[in-house]
Amino acid sequence: MESSSAQASGAEFTVEAVERALHQLYYDPDMAQKSVAQKWLTQAQMSPQAWHFCWVLLSRDKVPEVQFFGASTLYAKISRSWSDLPTEQHGSLKTQLISQVGHFASGPKMVLTRLCVALASLVLHLMPNTWPTAVPDLLREFQSGQAITGADGRVRCLAVLELLAVLPEEFQNSKMPAARRTQLRTALARQWSTVCPLLQQLLRQADSPAQVKMRVLRCLASWMALDVSLGDSEGLLQDSFSTLADPELFDTAVETIVSTISQPDSHRFADTLVKLMPQVLGLQDQLRKAVETGDMETSHGICRIAVALGETHCRTLLEHVDQWQDFQALVNMILYCTGIPGHYPVDETSSSLTLTFWYTLQDEILSFDADRQALYLQVYRPLYFQLVDVLLHKSRFPSDEGYASWSSDDKEQFRIYRVDISDTLMYVYDLLGPELLRNLYDRLGRLLTDTGRTAAWQDIEALLFGFQSIAETVDVSYSDVIPGLIGLIPLINVTNVELADTVMFTIGSLGEWLADHPLMLGGILPVVLQALSNADLSVSSVSALKRICRECRFSLQPHADNILAATQDVLVKQIHKSAQCMWLMQALGFLISALPGEQILGKLLPLLSPHLQQLGHLTKETPNPSNKTAIVHILGLLSSLFTTLDTNAEPEGSDDMAISRPAAAPQPDPHPVVVVLQQFFPLIQAVLSKWLTDSEVVEAACAIFDKSLKTLLSGFAPLVSQLSELIGQMYGAVPQAAALDLTRQLVHIFSCEKEHFAPVKTLIELLSSITLSIFQQEPRDHPDIVDSFMQLHAQVLKRKAELYLSETLDIKAIFYCGILSFKFPEKPTVKSTCLFFTELVPHCEDIPAVSEVLQEDGKLLLQSLLEGIGGLAALSVMEHFAEVLLCLNRHCHSLLSVWLQEVLLTPNFPSAHVSMEQKQTFNQQILREQANKRRAREIVRDFSQRCRGVHGTGVRW
């Protein structure tokens, strides 16, 4: 094939050129050349010549790939360029196309299907006005053999079924106005009375080949998507069940039946649905046989049918009280599917399909009036207890040997499956109530206290799993079985990791209960602390301890030394991964927070000492990836600890509770965390002196102070001056966003404290000066710094706007930085810039420098906003642009009206897609809107969509 430059520039799209391009597309090993050919062929399909060369490409002497392209081109022209074809040519096109479908009736299949889709598209264009009898006409032509000469009945039958199948599918895939879609859907649905008897006849004929029956089933599914009457299709749908006995048709039959009975409005045909229940129940023998022989595909398919009927039409079937026995049999059939023997997903794959049915049934039962609800509960409550037994059995782990042989993917699927079971058990508790917990407790007690036999660990784990599933989200504080459960846990002989994990998660789920019953902590804490030393139980044991420390912190003083000793041991030995170490430090933060004030420092320093010593050694080493990881880890431990170390926290309901914070002497001043940070300061300075260019280390260091600030608030005051100086040194050496974000926290907390804010003011001026120099170079290389800089100044304006009265702060330069930031492609940066301007503009009334810059350069701000609205910025940030415009209109209305008039007079600004009239309308709408933020967003959104040429296309913003 020639170079595509000539072709792309408008060379003739001849048959020969198309065939050369197709050869290049299919056989050229060069991917670049394939891409060129693909683009050229797309252009060829769009060209006027395509109406002519497509027929030549369909010649019988062409190879299938060429014929397929010819059929695809014909479809493309009919579906996309219909308006290009004169009305008088519609008839000849129809005749030619029907003839071509006839020619290819015996194959190749891919060409026949494409031609049928093209014919379907033509039918949709002509129905119902030009060709109202399209479907019966086509059936008559194909059945009589007029359209397919020389072909036997089977070939003609398959061709017409292919056409009937793709016709509704093409309707679903076609784009058209809503009114036209409604009109066409109605017209097509009327044709079902013609199509359905033919399909039923073909399906019932004993000598119909499997291929014909498969096409019939596909047709049924396709037409049912048009919302045709399920009542009119009752016989055909019932006949479809007979095909489930044929292995060759089974999968197709399942898809057809499921899609048919799952149609959204099929509940209107309650009588038909009731008649289907015996058909579904009649599949039980086939289901059991499939389960017994390990035929997972068959059992899966039948399960899908039963669940589709039960789940989609649960209420309809429940309301047919006269059919309650059939529906109860269906529910039992689904329960059988839930409990299919074997382990999911290795031995079976069906049980997971049923779980949502049980939610649906429960919701429907509880939605009835009290009398009917009581009736249904009498019937189905015992069945839900059976369901719990089934679910617990299905959640059991296999043998150790079996589980070890599973693939990692199987194990992950089983984990997700257990999460789904856990959610189901939690939901079922709403129906069964405390009796469910008593049932679980009694069974667990029998397993653990029966000296006559040793219980399998899987059975114990499953019952604990049930407890944990419920206690995780349900308030069990009133349950009378929890004390017994707590007493049983130490009796469990934990010899298995999976069992141990569940024990830990169960203890964690009872954290709130333990807070109300602190005397029980003595028996349960040793179990958790012992598990901490096992790396295999890392997530579960650390999670359990963290929850206990969070919920029970005010009751843990007697156990504090044991907890601190155990956690310090595992931290020093580095038993756990970094994430779990952070959780441990958060747990200790909760614990230490609740201790008497005079004890806190004495607990903190020994806890932190080994880590600070290690950090000191690391700072003396030459920087390398290994010691960087260790440094970031230690810094993370400190920030995690300070995240939760809040000595101001009080126990919930402490006025009413007997258990509250231990009585203590007045807390020493300064705060213990401040003392630690003061001692730690030289060390962090030493770390930063070697790692200033590494953003990860800088962020980890800043996180320590950020977490401390958020926890201590004004208690951080003794460190403000020292920290401000450190931030200035960091940012002066290597500007990084973390330093700006930390400064923003200082502004937020100390803006109103005159005695502490002076160093912060000096810091802001220094950071602003350094950042302005970045804007003079390559700000696009630092979107994170620009984002944080805009956020910092927005916070300054919000909390301490008088800083903008300072002669050392270049307000005009900061304003211009904001203008540049509008043009950044990163959405967070643009959003932060809009926030800055919405805080800046209102101060035009009280800060002379702001008033001056808006008078001089407000028009430039407006131009930048309109450029973004016109297409430079993403649609998703238009609501923020709208807020800036609204702010300008509130505070600079007269100026804005002049600026808008001037800038919108510029031709093609902000977009060539909007007319002068549309711009004037936008002008008037914006100037009218000074209060309603929602309305301003709508105006800007609509105008932005018009500027982009996507108004009315459904593009979301």
C-alpha cells in the first residue's frame, strides 16, 4: 500500500485502495503501519464513495475479511449517514441489502451477522411510518425463499433468526431522541405477536437442530429487552425450560430465562410468574444430580434461575398467599443452593449468588403490615436460623492440608466470600435478634466444654466468626451472653493461625462492651498481648489492641505497664510491618493519654528512647536507601503516637459513669509532648540537614509537628518560634509543599494569639518571598508547591487578613501568582486558586492593597476566569470558577459589569462556539446573580458547555 499521506489528503477511495489497506491492516507486521491503515479505512467508511465500493467488496470472489469490511461499511453508512441517501433510493437499498443477506445466509457467519445488523438499522430508519410492516414482510420473504434462492430451509431459518435477534439489539445500541425511541419501541413491541408464534413453533419442533433452538433462545432474550409482554411470551418462556435438559443448549437457555424473568417490569405479570414456579421447582432433580456429580456449570446455571425468580419477584410471590407452598419450596431450593456441599470457590461457585436473595426476602417480610409480618415471621424465622447454620458451615476453613494446596487467588476469593457471609449474618441479626447470639454461645460452649471429644478448630472458628460478624456493627452491650463468651475465649486451644486471627478480631469487636465492663479486661488482655509476638497474627492482634486502647483507655491504668512492656518488646524486635507498628503507636497514644498527668512523661521517654537513639545513629551515617527507610519509619512512629496522644480527651458520659479518668495532680506545664519535642528538636534538625532534598523524609518530619499541632492546639505554643525558624530553614534550602502545609496549620491555630503569632508572620513573609521567586522561573514544575501556596494564603486571608497590610508582603505579586495558577492543568491547584480569590476579593473594602490590585488588574482576573470557563480548565472545576465570579459580583459589581462588557466583545473569546448573543445572555445572568451560589454554578456550567460545544450532549461536569 502507498504511503498514507496521499490517501489521507483525499486520494480516491477505490476498491483496490481499500483492499490494499485491509491487507496492510491484517498482515503488515509493523504496528505503526497497521495504525495508519486503520485510520485511512475509517476515513474511507465516512466518504461518499463508500456507498458504492461496499457492494463490490461483498462480491463472492472476495476473501471473508474484505467481505466483512464491506458489510461493516454498509452498516456504517446506513447508521451514521442515512440523511445523505436520497429518499427515492431507500427502496433499492432495501432490495439490495435483503438480497445480500440471502447470498450470505450460508456464511461466513461474521459477514451474515454484520449484514443483518445493517438491515436492522435500515428497518429502524423506516419504521413505523415508511415501512410499518417491515417485520412480517421480511419473515414472509425469507420463509418463502424469495430472498434466498438455492438455500435449504435450515439455512433460511438461521438467517431470519439472526436478523430477528439483532433487530432489538440494534435498537438498544442506537442513539436517537427520546421521543423517537419511545415511538420505535412501541412499534417494535407490536411485532412480537408476529415473531413469538414463529419462535415457539421452531422451539417445539422435535426435528429442529440445536443451532436453530439456540438462535430462538437468543431471539427471545433480545426481544424481551424491549419490554414486550411477559404474558404474551408465557408459552415460549415455559418451552425454554425444556431446553435446559440439552447440554448443548443449557448455557444459552439459562441466559435467556434469567434475562427474561429479570426484566424490570415483569412483576406486572404476576400470574405468569406464579406459573413459572413449578417450572423452576422442577429443576431440583437436575440440580441435585449436578451437585452429586460435581457438575458446577449446571448447578450454577440452575441456581441463577432460582435466585433470579426469587430475588426479582420476591414481593409479588409473597403476596400470592394461595401459592405460599410453592414459594416456600422455592426459598428452600435457594437455601439448598446456599448450602451446596464443598468449599467456595474450589468445590462450588454457586452459593455466593444466593446471598442477596436473603437480604431481599428479609426486607420484604419486614415491610408488610404487622399482621402479615407476624404470619411471615412464623413461617420464615426458623428458616433463617437454618440459614445461619448453613452460612457458618460454608464459612468453615478446609483442612490445613487442603487449604495449603489452594492458590493465592482461591484464598482471596474465599476471604471475600467470608466477608459477604459476615455482612449477611449481621443483617440477619435484625430479624433474629438476641436469640441468635444465645444460639451461637450455647453451641460454642458445648464445643469447648465437652470433655468427651476434641472439637475441630474449624467449628470453633466458624462460631467465633459469627459472633464477630454481629458484634462488629451491632450494639451487643445489652446481651447477656457476652460475659460468658469472654470467659470462654481463654479456654480456646489456639493451634492455628486462622483461628487465632478470628479470636483477635472477635476480642477487638467487643471493645465497646469491655469499656463498660472493665473488670473483664484482666482475663482478655493477656491473650492479646501474647498474640502480639506472633508475626502471623500481626494485623489481627495489633488491631485488637488498638481498639481496646481506644475504647477502654480510661480503665487501662492497672494494665498500662504490661501493655507498654509488650508493645515496646515487639517494636524493638521489629516483629511487625511498618503499618502495624504505626497502629501500635496510635494504641499507645490512646493509652498514655488517659494516664494521670504526672505519669505521662515517665511513660513517654522510656518508650521513645530506643527509637530516638536509633535515629541518632542513623543521622551520622551516609544517606542511602536503607537508612532512609529506617528514618521514615521512626518519624512515622512518632507522628502516629502524637496523633492520638490527647490528654484533653474525656471519657464519653463521664458525668454519669462510675468509670472516668483517674484522679491526678494538675497537669505539668508544658505539655509532655512539648517536652519530648523540645528534646527531639536537635535530632530532627540533624536529620533534615542531611535529607533536605528528599521529599519523603521532609514530609515525615513535618507530619510529626502537624499531628502534634492538631492534637495539642494552643498547647503547642512553646514550640511555635522554634518550629517557625525550622520551617524557614527547610523551605529556604529546598522549597517543598509540606512546609507550606505545616505553616497553614500554624496560621489556623495561632492566628488569634498575638504573643505567639509574630514568628509565624515573619515565616509567611519569608515563604512568600521564596515562592514568588519560583513563579519567576518554572512554576509548572511545582504544582504541589503552587497548590499549597494558594491554600496557605487563602487561610491567611480567612484567619489573619491584617497580614495583607504589611509593607513587606507583595500583594500584587501574589495576585499575579494566582492568575498564573489558573492555567495549571492540575485540578487541585485550580481549586485552591479559586479558594484564594474567593477569600481575597471581599477584602477590597478593608485592605487598600487589595482594592488597588483589583482596580488595576481585576479585568485580567476576569479574563483568566473566562479562559478557564471557555475550555482551558476542566469542566469539573467550573463550580469553583462560579464562586469567584459570584464573589466579584458581590463586592465589585460596577467594575465587573464594565469588565464583562469589554472582554466579551472580543471576537471568538472565550470560545468560537458561542455567539455574541449567547455571551450577552451570560453577561446579564451573571450580573443578576449575587446571592444564589447554586444558580451561579448552573449559569457558569451551561456557558462553559456551550463554549466547548457540548451543551445538551449529556457531558457531566
